[in-house]
Amino acid sequence: MSTVESLLKPLQVGRYTLPNRFIMAPLTRTRATEDHVATDAMVKYYTDRASFGLIIAEACQIREGYSTFAYEPGVYGKAQVEGWKKVTQSVHEKGGLIFLQIHHGGRATVQCNLDDGIKVCGPSEQGIVNHSCPGAFAKDGEKQPYPAKVHALTEKEIEYHVKLFTVAAKNAMAAGFDGVQIHGANSYLIDSFLRDGANKRTDAYGGSVENRCRFLLEIVDSVVAAIGADRVSVRLSPLNAYNDTTDSDPEGLTRYVCGELSKRKLAFLDVMRGDMFNPAAPKEADRWARESYTGVLFSGLGFEIDEAEETVKSGRADGIIFGQKAIANPDLVARAIAGAELNPIKMETMYGRGEEGYNDYPTLRAQRLSVIRAAEDEAEAQDEAEAEAGEVTEAAADEEAPREAETSQYPHLSKEEVDQINAAFDSIDEDQSGKLDKTEIAAFLKAMESDSTEDEIESMIRVYGGGGEEITREGFLNMFEDQSDGFKAEAAEHYPNLGDINTFVAVFRRFDKDFSGKIDAEELTEMVQSISGEELTKEEAEAAVGEGLTLEGFLTYLNGRSQKKEDEL
């Protein structure tokens, strides 16, 4: 099992406490409508990843009529805000946190993506000449060159774009997001101002590093004033040479802008550590940021799980941004805990209009269940074939008996639920010890999508651990049986005098250390004393127990004693 102890530690980010340090990157997927409204497929996509410590939702268009990617979502109008509300509400219902990346593409777009009368713009007239716009990004579906010459924004237009970012941030709050990320990376409008390879201005927004950072800092200050610093973050990529965007001194740029952002006390800073299209290039940007930025720092780009754990453990970053792994593994946190194999990403479906490569990546639990069901189907088919041939043997019948007994022992769990519990247990119990310790229990609960606090896990061990520090498969099956709605409803009907049934069930499980389902007279005496302080005589206990008292018998016994006391009163 993989060790991800540092990645699982909570982290304070602005006003929020993240439950872990797995951060989902803002990832363009082009699945919104033609009007740039979030879809139901996007609701599912983000909700399925709510177990990440934080989701940063994809680059979101801030100006109506100015689209970087065909079918990217927007956040500039009422329809777009209403669409996003469905996403944020669903993520929050699953206990997740979600920021929105607010974004302007600048010179990295093509004219067919813009409304009539709007020009492709940037800090200077210099466009992008060494990269082309992929067909998936263009509204006409054609691969084509970016404009070699673009409209250079005037100072008045720069002021207007600061307002666009501010309005977008307010709209994101109205849509229910927990915060925003200002996209200052990957060659888009803000990044092209920051770096001297793209910014050729000679006024207050060009030339020196201070001038080139002015646009970003004006946006940050305006957005902070609108929604609060503890809800604002920034993304930077000083070493990423994508779309002809480079800098002559990336380290100096990083250290300056990080120093300025430190003064703003933002929720966090997200730094792409290297060049996404040149894996061999140095990955130093996060180190420069760590040495220059005093707040919470996230690092991203190509992290494997073990490297991510070591990076957080060493203090080089406070959390790790996962991109492709987050796409292909909606349950990445659970897989990392279990040390399970990760799904590979299907790059051919990265961008597109359908569900393929979007909402069809399987979770670990689904994969385990698929294996179990396939085995069961195969066994069932074989049984049917043998039955037709009149070859069902006594041994085959005996082999089937344990499976039937297992299900009947937990009458309020469906066969599918029992299979899910077994599959999750097997995926965590890699050494086949038949028991899970505290760390493994946490992983098991995540695999079952039933996260619990450390105190709750301690309580589970006391009740279902059989007197030890671990929980067996039978312990978990008993636990889920006890927590099932069917059991609770039946208990409320049959034992009306007991009130909160959970206390009495927990006492029974604690004393039934071998999970035989029965207790003896001595155990009953201890149990009654622990509940009410009363002492049973040996004769009373033996009469109540007989050959062994089941949970139902124990509850019936307590219910009768309670009724007898009421009658006496």
C-alpha cells in the first residue's frame, strides 16, 4: 500500500480547511454548450471528484463574445451563473470545495471564436507564430494558425479588462464557488503581459519586471477588494514556453511577482514547476516560489504519487496539483491510499463533445465489482450448464453454501452491498492478513465513499475490533449491517422502549469479540452492568442466554426489561 501520509494531512487555505492536499487542476475539457453554459455532464464530472482536497474548475471565459476554446464555459452572464450553480451545489453536497479559474485567452485564440467586431488582443501587436490553434479549440473545427499580429490593448482597455476579471469573480461567488483562481499562466492574456518574450510595450505596462507585473497585480487588488483575499488565488507558469510565451529571466520574474503576491495574503499560489511540452526541462519554478512566497503554495506538472508525497513532506510545496491523473481517476485519493493501479488517460478524448473520456473512467470500487460480477456470472453460467447436464454434485452445492450464508447473516444488506464491502476490503488488505489497521481502515472507508474522522475510526475499532486494534472483514460487514436503514427501521419497530438503538448494538458488538453472533451469560452480565449499572444474578443471566444470546435476543431482552420497569412505575 502506498504511503501518502503528508498528502492526507488537512491544510488551511484562506477561510477553508482542505481535508487533504490532492488538488484537482483547472482542466479545459470543452464540454459546455455553445452559449458557454455548464452542462449536466459537467455536474457529474466535478461531483465525481469531490474527494479531492480542492477542485479548481476549468478556465472560464470572462468576456462575452471572446472565447479561447470552442465550448468552454463562461461566467459573464446570468445563464452561465445559473449553469454553474448546479455544479457547485452538487460538489458541496458531496463535501467538496471548488474554486473557479477566471480566464482571458488574449492572443491565444482565433477570429472564428470571437463575436463580430471583437479583435484578438494582447499586450503588444506580436502574435503567436510558432504554434497553431488545434481544431478542437476552434469553433469551426479546423486546425489553423493563430494571428501573427493582434490588437495591442490601450491603457483604457486594460482598465476595462481589470473590471472584467472583477465582475467574473463576483459572478463566481453568486454561482456558489468557494473562491476564484486568476489565470496568470500558460500564455494567455495575463501571462503574455508578465513575460518579456510576448510583452513589447514601452509604457507603464511593459519593459521592467515591475511594469510587466502591473496588470496582474491590478487585477488581484481589484478582485481582492470585491470578494476578499482569502477567496483569491493565482496561477503562474514562468517556465512554460507554450504559445511563444517565454521570458529572459524567469527566476527574477518569479521571485518578484511572488514577493508582491505575498503582501496580498491570498488563499494560495499555484505554480507550474516546468514546461509542459518539454518534460526534460528543469522544474525549478516551485523552488523559486517557495523561497519567495510566504503563503500556501501548490506545485504542479507531471507528479507521480510518491514524488508528490515527498514534495509535500519536504516542505517544497503545501499541496500538489494533479491534472491528467485527476481526469483519468475520479477517485485518485482512494487509489493513492490503497496503492492501487491508476487508469491511463485517453488523450484522444481530452477535448470533445461527448461522455467518452469524460464521465466513463471507472473508479477502483467499480473495477473491483466488475471483476466480482464477472466471476459470479461465469460461475452461474457453469452451474446452469452442469444442471442442464444433470451433473450438479454435492461438492458444488457445498461450495455455494458459504456465499448464501454470508448474505443471510446480514439480512439488511443486499448481495451487491456485501460484494462492495468485500471488494473494498480485498483492495486494501494487500497482505491478506484478514484485518485492517487504522490507516488501512481510513483507506477502506474512502473506497466505500464513507469518510470518517480519526475519532470516529477509533470508535469503530472499539466496537468492531474484537478487543484488538484492527477490524476484520466480518467486523465491517457487521458495521454496515448495523448502520443500514433496514436494520434501523426494523429495530425502531420491534424495540420501541430502547430509544437510541445504536448504543445497545455497539455494546453487543464490543462483547461479541469472535463475531459468532452470540454472547454467553457472563458477557450478558457485564453488558447489562455497563449499560445500566445493574447486577444480574447468575440464574437470571443463564435463563436469558440459554445456549447463546443473539443480537436480536439481546435487544428483545433489554426491551422487555425496560417495559417491565415502566409497568412497575
